[in-house]
Amino acid sequence: MPILEINDVSSGYGEVQILWGSSLALEQGKLTCLVGGNGVGKTTLLRTVMGLLRPWNGTIAFQGQNVSRMPAFTKAEMGLVMVPEGRQLFTDMSVYENLEMGASNKRATPKLKDNLERVYAMFPRLKERQAQKAGTLSGGEQQMLAVARGIMADPVVLMIDELSLGLAPVLILSLFESLKALRELGITILLVEQNVQMALAISDYGYVLAEGKVELQGPARELIRNEHVREAYLGL
């Protein structure tokens, strides 16, 4: 049974439909990517799964339980965690305070110390800057903090929206390496990413979203060799 299963989900904003019957499934302990062009519904799908948007149709199951109508905070307490696009940090609070906020749900609070040690080992720069205001960090450091705050929530499934957006290549490589480390810890990851080549290179499985529907899916090593993917998304 998939740890997270999205079945024929449609949703949107107001009267504007963005998703048109999208389905995908995450295998426990695997890194799955969701790729596609701008405006095809990738962020909408994450927001619907997380409970920030209500699905119009279809079902969302987490650990075998139907969570389609559950609010986001309940899902977070169950271990479904999202790192949003744009980081959305508490910029006037310190790095440590932002991390502490990540551990504020009932599931994560007892594990705050252990997860803090894990985060500082993974991102030593955050430990060096733990007293610094989040808003004064560089863009790369802020993205590290956003991912670290997600880890502080003690996720079973960690969904990350646009990890590489606006970052220098050297920082992108570092952050993608951190995802592989998280997978080694047994955390299931759903990565939404416009950098298709990088996303497929580190993922176990991939989905290609187009116009609100899953257009292609398969093992990442096969998708990266797919002629349509190479032409449409990799420019090859």
C-alpha cells in the first residue's frame, strides 16, 4: 500500500479549475518528483494534498486513512509536512526560533532536541547562524532553513515545493544532496521541481504533470531517457 495516494483529484481556486483528475502514489522511503512547466498545477496539487485547498473530486489517503477533508494542522500532526514555495519564514525571528516553530505540533515537540541535532548536522551553517534573524540570511541559507523547519516537524512524508528556485548552482547541488540524506533516514519525499534534469537524477520515481493531469510516470531513470521528456523539458 502506498504511504500517500492521490486518486483522481480535481481542485482549483474559486471557479477556476487547475487540477483535472490527477493521480499519484508515493512508496514509503522513496524520493518521488513531480515535474512540469509553469502553471500546470504542481503547487495546486501540493496545496490540495496538504489541506490548504479542498479537493473538488477524488480522494487523498495517507498511511491507509482517507484524509481528503482533514485540515492541514491535523495532517501535520500525523506526519504529512510541506515546505512551501517562497520559504515563508518568520523573518523577524531567529534561525533557532524558526526551527522551534517547526516542532510545534504534538508529534514533533517531544523530538525537538533529536531533530535539532539532525538539522544542525545536515546544515552546519544554520547552527553557526542560530541566533541570527531569518530575514538577514542569504537566499540559499533561507532555503536551508525552510527545509530544516520541515524536518523539525518530524515528517513521515515531506513535500517540498520548488527547492531550487532562484538559487545559485552550487547551493542547488548542496540542497539536492540533503534530500538524498533524508531518504537514507527513511523519510518519504515528494519533490515538486522545475529543474527537471536534477529532480529526475536524484529521484526513484517521477511524474510529469501537464495541464492539470499526469501525462507521464515511471522510474526516474526511464523518464530521463524518454524522448518526449528530453525534448519538452530537457531541451535535448
